[in-house]
Amino acid sequence: MIQGFQTLRELLKEPLREEGSVKTDNSILLVYPPVEELDFREQLLDSFAPQLEAMGHSYRLLDLSRFLFDGYDEATITDLCEDEFDDFHWLLQGLASRVEQSLPKAIAELAAEIPGGTVIAYSTVSLYPLIRFGELLRDLRNLECRIAIAFPGEDRGGKLYFMNQADGGNYLAVKLLMQGGER
């Protein structure tokens, strides 16, 4: 995993890609085994983010661990919990719709604060199974920043699986495969 973050640091030193006929855009999927989630977060927060700070790189971290419920009051969350038992499928559809609408806005707002910088979204596991990142990134290609998405999953023959669920396709993102094991 350390090597993966070193590679990411080198990628972030490169200038943003200009619009035109390119095979990749300015987004990066940080693909790592789901069992490495805690190691990934530790490496990101304890080592990588301070390194970016020391380099003077403009960035924002987007912690998605509570993203689904930010902005809800306690009564609404209680209602959602009750709805889970009444109609789980309906609850998932509603939460997925909320994520599809609010996550691109949150990323765009952070990107506007740091033109030419990097937005790093982590704790994406908390959005499983509500989102497909290929769809999300397609709508964010016009932002003036790099978007790095933590992607606990794997690449199987060119197809990405987020938490063992097929994530769709049409990625123009750079796929950075991060392996655990080294500390």
C-alpha cells in the first residue's frame, strides 16, 4: 500500500489533463482489497495527507463515513430506520437517489475551493451498495481538479468490482492498484 501512495504522489505532481481526445481524465481510482480498508485510511490520514501538506499541494479530504446521514435530524434518521424494516428495497432506492444527487455536489463544492488541486474521497465503503463510481465520475469530468476515489474492490480482467459488486464501466479514470502487506 505504501508503494501505491508513492505512485499517487507522483501522479499528483503532473499537471491536469486538458480537454480533448484523451484516454483518461483527471480522476484516479485507488483500488485496494476491501480487507485493507483500515490500513488504507490509516496510511491516507497519518502519512499521505501530511506529505501533501508538506509539498504545498492543494487538496481536500472528503470523509464519506457519515455522508448518508449528514443533514438529517434525529427524527428523520429514526424514520429511516423504521422504513428499513417496512420496505428495505424502497429504503435503498431512496438512499441511492440521495447519494447520486448530493455526492457530485459535495465534490464539486470542494473542487471549486481548490482549482488545480485534488479532492480525495475516502470511507467510500459506507456507500456500499448505493453507488456506482463510473456514473459519478462521468458527471464530474469537467471539474478543474483531480478527483481521487478510494475504491475497496478489485479489477477482474479490466472490470471493476466495488465490494465484490460489479461497478459498471465507461471509466476514464486512472486505475491505481494498491496492494497491502507492506507497512
